[in-house]
Amino acid sequence: MTRLLELRGVSKSFGGLRAVDDLSFAVEEGHIVGLIGPNGAGKSTVFNLITGVYRPDAGQVLWRGREITGAAPHAVAALGIRRTFQTIRLFGEMTVFENVRAGIHLRARQRWWQGVLGLPAQRREEERLAAETRAVLARLGLADVADKPATGLPYGLQRRVELARTLVAGPALIILDEPAAGLNEAESAALNETIFGIRDQGITVLLVEHDMNVVMNVTDHIVVINFGRKIAEGNAGAIRADPAVVEAYLGRAGDEEAAP
């Protein structure tokens, strides 16, 4: 199995707060990996370190064995690493199609001046990118709302639009930041199938999620952090049974809200 992404001894502090502390883990190609922990554990900081928003104070981030520590966000995205966010970030005045089409811009090869001149190569590329956008919309069940304003859709569909905008860029690794946030039970179940579908398309998934039904049902491997440090990793069964995880994240053994 190919090691797609790897963090080696990564640390990040903000003033006196150690948000990530000597964290190491790997994401194997073709896997769905969960990164979990209590609020304030450092999960979002880890995502920002991977995607170039923050530069680590120490340690390395590697992509396909090559160091990308501190690379700019656009450079990280160009490598094939894409992410969603906890808060939906759609363009309010644009249609679903236009929102999703915006995510494919890094794959465009024609120059702006070719568009101004309306050259045949530019028109062919526009047609190709539009067709690829509509194909992604169809796969995610959004074809019927493609021409509707994105922010007028129900919350669950807006989540799906954001995911489609990430997928249309053709990522090798997609980082999902709490994709089940705000979804009802039926929508969360549908999200599980969507995540499996992403994996089946050959896209590796790194997932941060508080919904344990999602995490435990879709992941191949789980990394657990608390106070920025890794406290456990393994498959869902091992994580459920780990006393440190039960105490730090899922509730103490014997509590009413113990691990599901």
C-alpha cells in the first residue's frame, strides 16, 4: 500500500498554547482515515498544517514521500490535496452549477487571453470542464438542482454542493472537515454512502467528524488526538475498546454516553 500523506513529529504553538504536539501519522492511498478527538484537541490545526494555512514549528509534512512542509495553500491544492470546511462556504448569488464549476479552475489549461479572443481550444476546454462538472453533479444527486441558487437549497443539499465543488477538482486526497455537521439521521446515512463512493473512485479520504456513527462505519483507520498529541490509532474496533479514547473522547467506561 502506498503511503500518500505522512506527518512526522509535527508541532504547532500559538503563544503559550501547544495546539499540535509531536504528532505523527500516515494516510495510506485508497483508505478512509478518521482523525478524531474532543473539541480543542487540535484537529483543525492539523488540517491547516497539511494544507499550508499554517507552517509547523517543528516536524515534516510529506506527500508521496516528498516534503511539502510549509508549502503555500495553492501549491498544496495543485498537488491534489483538497478540503471542505466546517462552515459551508458557497457563493450566494451563483447557481449550484456555477458554484461547483468554480472548483475546477486549477485544471484549466487555457490562458485568460484565449478566453477573451474566443479561440477554439478555449471553447473546447470550457465544454469539457462543463461536462465534467455536470457529471459530478449527477453522481452526487444534484443534477435536478444544477440551475438553482445554491444558498436557497436545504442545508443537507448545500453540504453536498460543497463536496461536489471539492470533487470536481479531481483530488487524490480529500480532507473532510465535519461533513455530517447539521445533518439529520437520514442525511448522515446518505453521507456514509457518499464517502464510500468517493473512495471507490480512487480518492483517499481524511475525515474529521464528531458523529461517531459516521466515523465508526466508514473508516479503515482512526487516529485519536487529545491536547494536540496522538493517544491512540487503529481500526474502529480497537479504538472503541481503547481506555484512553473512552476516557478522553467518548466518555468514561460505564457512563451513559460511553462509546457506541
